[in-house]
Amino acid sequence: MAENYYNICRQHIGKCVVITEHNGKRHYGRITRVDNKHVYLQPLGNRGFGYGWGWGWGWGYPVALGAIAGLALAGLFFW
């Protein structure tokens, strides 16, 4: 399943998404990078405005691909 999310995330680099983990935790952000273990998100503020790039190496914070239970494009949620 992680391979599926890897491909989906790669196709949506630069897009705003909502990622739901298996434990129910949600992450809102813009996909900045994807590697074989993580998707990196730039956090979003209210209504889709960014907080900045203070996480990690400038790519955002990592979310493990294996923890992802669902992914949705966030454009509809913020506008």
C-alpha cells in the first residue's frame, strides 16, 4: 500500500493535500518532496496560507508513507 501512496504523492508534488494516518491524525500541507519512506509537507495555515519553511531541510516535515490511510487534494477544503 505504501508504494501506491508513493506514486500518488509523486504525482501531486506542489499540491495542497490532507493526509490521514491510520491512527486518525490529519496533516494539512503542500507536498514538497517524496522519497521511498516519507512524504514531506509544508504546513498550511488558515485558508491555505503557508507558515514558512522552518521544518527539516526546507522540504517540510516528514510523514511516513506506511502510516498513510488516506490522501485527498485539499483545494476543495480551503476555498
